[in-house]
Amino acid sequence: MNRPSIEIPFAIGPQARELQALDLGDKRLEDRARLVFEAWGKSPESSIPQVMKSSAELEGAYRFFNNPRVDSDAVLSPHISCTWERARQSSEVGQWVLAVQDTTEMRFGGTKHRHGLGSLMNDGHGFYAHVGLLVSLVGDSGESSVGVPLGVGASEILVRPLERPKRPEGMSKTQWERARHFAEDNEFLRWGRVSRSLDDTAMGQDIALVHVADREADEFDWLTSLKNRGGRFVVRQTKNRRVKQDAAQVQEHGELLLDELLARAHPVRAMRQVGFETAATSGGRRRKQARKGRSTLLEVRAVSTCVKRPHLTRSSDKELDLNVVVVREVDPPEGQQPIEWRLLTTEPIETAADVLRIVDAYRARWLIEEFFKALKTGCSYERLQLETLHGLKIALSLCFGLAWHMLLLRTLARDALDVPAHTVLTKAQHELLLLAASNIDNPWSVRLPKAPTVTDVMYAVARMGGHVRANGPPGWQTLGRGFQELNRLLMAQHWLLARCDKS
């Protein structure tokens, strides 16, 4: 499968750029935040004690995380600003800007309970992070578009109480479910809060967002609220809703459900050859049958319809007009569950290019799963020993910028052909990598061209982390170890230069 040539409409720059506009109201705190961020960025998979150079710096880092005057939202704010600037530049050149939302659990081990953490499934302790990751959809839909991560556009932390509410005695299960649905602390309301924050920011910058989400987001009230304020979406269907019909049709055939409508004959609109990866788990949910990564042929069809208001919803709308795109795998491998997506969308389905664009938008949803892996594996976030929710939220705000940069590197390396290496490396890293990789005495030496691409860089850095190219693309831990080794060499070079200057 050919990869499209990608043109990046925004300047990436080094990781440190993500904190340039940091404002904590105290220059000392801002300097400390940048010091921790830059040190952590040089070795993202290492612990805080490993990345700080001295005991004084380590003590300063822990004081920063425990300082009640440090607000995690303020720490995250400059990265969000950079994200929206990249989104604006992408929108200006005609690229779709996707707001991919999902939730992941952050689980922390140990026998000692950490202050502020809540309950998780299976007797765990931690919290849930709901993230709106902005993604630019790049490429020609006639071929195959690629999602390029832009960064975090908005997020929310959800902490469940240690003691979950129990159904009162004498209340039926149906009554309890209804009461919980309309409760002000209904966890699903986070989708509305984050999407409204994203839309408000996008509107202020004249960016037309397309919200993309998996099956959890298939809620009538959320979809109608998005559409009523002019929002766009591509959401995977899970609810078998009632389809609007006239009285005569209902009397003759009974109520028509969405699944029945989709099973009827409708024209084949397009075919798409895609690469498919194994699904990750998120928030404790697991797929019933695991799928192996593969390249496969998808058949895509589309239909317009109007679904009726369900019995249990906060929405006052009686119906919702939308389009449905059905994606089916043509010939799945023997013993493997076939791919099938039913996508609810506001987007037009008039042409094959329209429909394929919708499919590519949903395929880009995978990036948020990779983003969560970058946080947990590439940055080892869940292994942090910070003892309070306050400190963990500050650390997460820093990790968002680190994980985005790692995800961008791997995305460009795997999906782009000619993006130059200097877009993701500092000048010093770039020069040292060229020098170190060409040294035949190094056990991990690789041959790099004089003007390497991001793909060349990823495999060179991964080789420094112990990766063997024949084993396929490197994982997050291997990349983390590679960057750790690269920056260890960089520190050694600085030390030698300092010694030479003194002598």
C-alpha cells in the first residue's frame, strides 16, 4: 500500500517550545517547570530521580510537583495554545481538523493510598483522563489520507469516589438506571463539557472541527447537541435506534430499526485498501476477540436516514437527521473476526471521495490509542511515585507535550515519505546522531544519509535502544531507550567540550 506524500503546514521545533509561553505567576516556578520538562524529554521512559542531574535538582522537582500554587491547567495551557496554532495552520491549507475524544484510566500501584485518587475497576486506584486530541487529516481521499497528531486541545480528569453509589433498597434496577442517567454527576457528561470547550476554542479561531469517537459516544443527547450548535461528527454506531417513518409505513411494516435499514440493499460507494493494527485496551475494556494486524480490503456503503428520539435521553429533540457509512471487510483471514464499522456522521455522502474521507477520519481515531500508549509506556507515567493527585495532574500536563512529540515522530516516520529530520530534532541532536550512527565501533551503528528523513531518524534512534529493524516498527519503550542513549551521548559531548574550554 502506497503512502501519501505529506506536507506539514506547521513548524514543529524542539519539545521545549511547548512550554515557551508558560505563565505560573512566578518566574522561579516557570524556570523549574522548564528544567523538569527538558530533562524528562531527554529520557521520557526514565523516572524523575533518574532524569534529574543532582540531588538539589531532584528535591526542586518534587517541591514543584507538591507546590499548591502550581496549577496543572496552567502548566498544560502553553501546549494547548501550540496545539491550536498548529490546528489553525492546518485548517488554512484545507486539511480537516479532527477532535478525537476518548477516555483512559491511569492506574497506580503500591499498597499506600495516594491522596486524592479514586476507585477504578478491579479494585484499582487512580483516575480517568478524558482527552480531546486534535489531528490533521492529510492527503488525497482518492488515495488514502493520514492522520497527523497536533496535540491536546482539551482534557478533563475524572475521579470516581472510593465508595460507589449503591441502588437504594426498594428501587428497581430500571428506576436506578434512570436516576443515574439524569444525575448531575453522570460520567458521560464529560463528553459534552470537553466537546463544548473544543468547539468554543475552534469557533474563536475559525476552525471547523470534526468530532471523532468510538462507540461510547453514541448517545442521542450528545449527538444532537453537537449538531444543534453547528458541530460535525463521525461516531461509531452502537445503539440500534428507531428510524423515522410515516404512519402508513409503521402500520404496514411495524417500527423500522436502524440495523434493519442498514441490512437492506444500498449502493456500493467505494472500496479502500488499508493497513489495520491490533486494537488496544482502554479504561479496562477488552475486545472479545483479539485481531491481528493486517492489510485488508474494505467495502464502503452509505445511506441517509433520520433516527427517532430514544425513551431515555436528556435531549428535547424528537429526531436526528444523519448519514450512516457502513464499512465491511471483504475477505477476512480464516478464524479472524471481520472488521465492520457503522459510522454515524453529519458529513455528505454524495461521492466516493466524500465517503472515503469519512472512513479515513474514523481510521485516524487510532491515534488517540497510540497517544495513551505513549503516555503510559513511552513516558512511564503510571510508574511515577508522586503521592498526591495534585502532583500527578501536574506531571500529566507535562507528559501530554512529551507524548505528543513522541507520537508525532513515530507517525511521520511510519506514514510520511520525505519529511526532513530537522523538523523533530534539535540541531545538536541532529548533528550528534549523524556522527554517532556513522561510527562503526558503535554496536548500534546504522548508515544514515546526509539529509536524513524522520523515518531514518526513528530507526536510528530505535537502534540505539536495542531495536532490530527486521522485527518491524519499534515500540514506545525502545524509542524511549534510544532517546535516553542519544541524550546521554549529548551530555557527555557537552562535558568534554567544557573540559576542553577550561584547559
